[in-house]
Amino acid sequence: MTESAIKKKDEKNVYIGDEFTEEEDLGGKQEVDELEGLYDLMIPPGVPESLIVELVEEFDLEPVTRLTNVEIIEVDTREILVLRGKLEAVNAAHDYMIKRMREISNGGYKSPWVED
């Protein structure tokens, strides 16, 4: 189990996945069980919105945000977009995203919002 799946507490809030709640005790193992069997596909900056929508619809993934450490100049905690789902769906979506991004970078991409 990853550290992101384990709840993090501060004085007033409990952080669970993508939700904040003001309850002090949420039953311990319940939050971890909700994420059991689910995996995250991190979406890098620059992925077109239309491709993200394709991935969500075609592979039945749930778009959520997640706090993670990002090292650019210093290690900062940032909120990033991830697509959450079963392992098989996440792996298939990853392969599809890489294939489509290669097509896009080779000039094979036309924005759906731009007319000829």
C-alpha cells in the first residue's frame, strides 16, 4: 500500500484520497479498503484535454486529483491529475496514451476546436 493511500491528519481535517472531512475518526481501515485494487495513472503536463476525455470514457477511469511530491527546482507538494481504475484498465490506458502522444508529437494531431 502506498503512502498516498494512508490517511494524513492535521489538527482539524482528515485527508483521504481526494476528500477532506472534518470528522475525527472515520473507522480506520475503511478508507484504505476503498482504494484497495485501484491504481493511478498520472497525467503529465501537456496532454490534450481531448485525449484525457478519451481515456476516461474508453477505459472507464475516474479522473481525480492527488497530492504528490514534484521535483522541479525544489521538492514541492503539488496537486496532479490522475486517472484511477483497475490495473488492467490503467495499463491499457497508459499504452494508449503513449501511442497517441507519439502521434501528436509527429504532427498527426488536429485539435477538435480548430477549424480547417
